[in-house]
Amino acid sequence: MYRSHNCGQLRVANINTEVTLSGWVQKSRDKGFIVWVDLRDRYGITQLVFDEERTTKTLIEQAQSLGREFVIQVKGTVIERASKNPNIPTGDIEILVSELTILNEAKLPPFTIEDKTDGGEDLRMKYRYLDIRRNPVKESLIFRHKVTQEVRNYLSKEGFIEVETPYLIKSTPEGARDFVVPSRMNEGQFYALPQSPQTFKQLLMVGGMDKYFQIVKCFRDEDLRADRQPEFTQIDCEMSFIEQEDILNAFEGLTRHLLKEVNGVEVEKFPRILYDDAMRLYGNDKPDIRFGMEFGELNEVAQHKDFNVFNSAELVVGIAVPGGNTYTRKEIDKLINWVKRPQVGALGMVYSRCNDDGTFKSSVDKFYDQDDLAKWAEVTGAKPGDLICVLSGDTNKVRAQLSALRMELAERLGLRKPNEFAPLWVMDFPLLEWDEETERYHAMHHPFTSPKPEQLELLKTDPGAVKANAYDLVLNGNEIGGGSIRIHDAATQALMFDYLGFTPEEAKAQFGFLMDAFQYGAPPHGGLAFGLDRLVAILGGQETIRDFIAFPKNNSGRDVMIDAPAKIDDEQLTELSLKLNLKS
């Protein structure tokens, strides 16, 4: 028996108990005649004491030889600490050690295993197994487990059946690039890793499973960022004989349950906003509604003067920054430089101060009088003491630029509080989007998304205007889930493939199995997939997902710990019938 208790378990009630503990040496303090050692495992820290008055000189010397992260086993008696530590649960007791066994010595770690470490991110990712010993990472992984268990329990109680789907599938055009896997047994042919289990969950509905879920790995070969990894985890769900309202209610219930059980937060309202309104009011399709600063479109009140910057713009739009009139000119200049960065791309910014006495002072006073600026304030909802920030240009670009500014200002003003949660449904996305490069439409979600039934005929005359029976669930400015009602009949699916530029032969080659299945009685069905990594991070009060993944990859898609991806030898290439044609 390596241990009778763990290192976070013992309390005053255990005093005089003989115990056996095992773990890692967190740190030690040597006074010569007495040595204290903090012993750590997943559950906590217990202080060990080696006292020459109550033990042998040999044992003291053995304790003095311990280094950080040595793996040890001790036997001893629980005693009351003379100097208690209120910062840890075991702070009232310590172990008077009578026997010490070194189970494994350890090299000095390349960074300190502390909550606040001296190791940079690259170093910690290279030694991720050491990083996991640190409380922030350890607690994040335990938090992820708790969320995952709550998801499984909730969906199971709601009648969902967990079904696994294959990882080695066929490459299909779903948006991002596939990761492909060569098949040794089928020369010259390749599997693809699934971007999602989309077609399989639809086939499960054809198979009569009615309610399916899966916590599943998905793979997309796309550019990375803080909240994106090449492999990620979805809570994938599908339901039969439902309409959109059934799905929204089901997953509002799951989200409400997670917020209550995991965060202790009661959330009743899940507002809904149309995609077009989200773009108009917030400049993106995943708005953070924990704060205001809605967009005010100023064309009608700003394009009647001789200010050509506004007159030549497709859209003039502004936001009111609460309390922003306190900003100095230097601070406003920094904001202007911020929006002019390449990452944002604005050419400049116009501003108007809303003074406490009801007057206005703008950077374009030469062109606009007090009545004009008062109308700007009315449109943007600005109050005395606020600052109006205005951008102009092409509609899509300027909305994205002002959205970035809105989020930056909210961050600076402390409006994005991680312990506040504001869910939101975004509805009625466009079904198709036009790609200038390929000169054809692409599915905004995926090829199996159903158009709004009442707009089916509009596909023939104005396909770009057709709305999808699709919805995203947004939490605190992050899309945490998205889904749609699916096409469930072969004729509509064939029509959709046609508008996406597939010939009947191409559609048959890519998705013939699904279209064949629809001919055998497919029920009306739809679903939703949550991004588990992102959901867990937001519930955990963070924006990035890496600490909630045991072994994440860096921004280049590399696992620097195991050095992957890596080359394979010529023998393997020959066995797989592959030949490299590398760019020099």
C-alpha cells in the first residue's frame, strides 16, 4: 500500500493517526535540527516534519537529501501544527515522519511547479507533463471533467443515446481543409479525419435513434489562434421529429443546467436576435451583450455636409463609450492608432465629446454644428459624459472594425466580467454566401442545412437572399454552439447541391450514401454541436482554451512536447505508396 490517505485529506480529527502518504516534494525548509517538507499530490499539500528530537539522525539526513519533485513515500503520525497555515485545508496538521522511502529521484525542473511560475508558454508546453502538476492547469482539467460529466448526465436523463462514429472517413467538402490518412491496404486511396460527424449523425436519425449525442474529437486543417486547435472536441447532438423551437428549448436547458451546476449561476433569459440585426447593431454574428455600446448608423445625419470622408462612405457608424469624455486627447489618439493597426484596418476615427453641460466638441467641428452632433448622440444613445467614436467605409469592413473597437473598449472599461454570463441565440443566417474567387455560392454552414421552408422557391430567383433554418448559441461574445434543421428529403438536397455548384455526378460521388439513405424514409431532423473546449474555457472564466486541453498544440499546429508532426522514413513512404514533392 503506497498510501492510506491523499495529501489533501487529513484534518485535526486525524491527530494521532498512523498514516502512509505518497507524492512529490513541492519544497523543503532545512533548519539543520529540523526539516519541513511539503508533499504534494493531485488532492493538495501536506506538511511533513523531520525533528531530530523525535527521530533519527539518519532520517534527518535522508530528508535533507530530497530535491524538488522527488517522488517519496512516508509513514508517520498526524500531529497538530504549532504554526498553522490557514491558506491550505491541511494547514492545522503535519506528519511527524518515522519512515521515508525515495520512490524516484527527479532532475531539477526547468521551471518552478508553482501557481505563478517562471516558465514561459513555449517551455511549459515542451514539458507539459510538468505543467499539469501546477494547480491552474490541474484545476482546469478537473473543471473540464466536471463539465463533461454534467453534459453526459443531463443529456442521458433527457433521453439522448451516446453513439460513437468513425474517425477514418471519406474526404468531403465541408469548409476547412481535411486532414488525410493514406490507406496501406488500398493503394493510392486516403481516409480523412472528420471535421464533424455531420453525415453520420444524420444517418443515425435515418436509423431511428431519435436522440443522439457524442462527445467527439473533430479535426480541421485551418489557421490557428488562442481559441482554436487542429483537433478539438464537440458535444455533438441530433434529434428527430422536431422543429427549430424544440432544439432551442432542449439546449437552453443544457446551458442553463451547466451554468447552475458548474458556476452556481441562474440564467433564465436567452434573448434571440436575427443575424442581420446582430451585424447591424454589433458588427458580428456573436455579440457580447453583457454591455451596451450598440451601433448607431449615422448616414442620414452625417452625409449632408462637405465632409467627403463620410459622403463617400457606404456606411458611417458610431458607438457611445460610457464615461469616455474623461479620456485625454493623448488617450483618444492612442485609440485612433489602435483602429489603424493592420489587424483592424481602419483609416482613421472621428470622435465627438458629449460634455456634461449638453454641448459637444468633435474632431470635425469645421463641418458639423451642435445640432448635427446632437443628432449623432441621439442615434448612438450617447449621454452627457460619453464619447462618440465614428468609423466609415465599406459596410462589411467598417462593421468589423467598429466591432473590434467595441470589444477593446469594453475590455479597457472592465465591462467583460468573467463571472457574468449572457447567452444569446443568433437566428436566420444566410443559407449561402458568394465567393468572388470561385464565382459561386458556398454553404455558410454546411450543405445539409435546410433553407427556411417559406423561402424554398426563392432559391431559384435570388439564392443569396435565402435564410437558413440555422442558429448559433453565443455566450459572452463567443459562439459556443451552432446547428440547424437539416434537409431530410433527396429532392431538396439535390437542389441544394445544384446551387452549390455540384454536378449530379459529383454529388453522387461525394454524398451518394446520404442521398440513398434519404430514399428509405428519413425523418425531419436537426441538431446542434457545442464546442466543448470553448464552452469549458468560458465557464471557467477564460478566453483561451489551451489550459483546458491536456496536451494542446501551438499556433503552428505543433506538439512541441513529442515533436509532432514529424517526418516518416522512406520505408513507410514506400509501404504507403507515397512520394514527397517538397517545396524548396
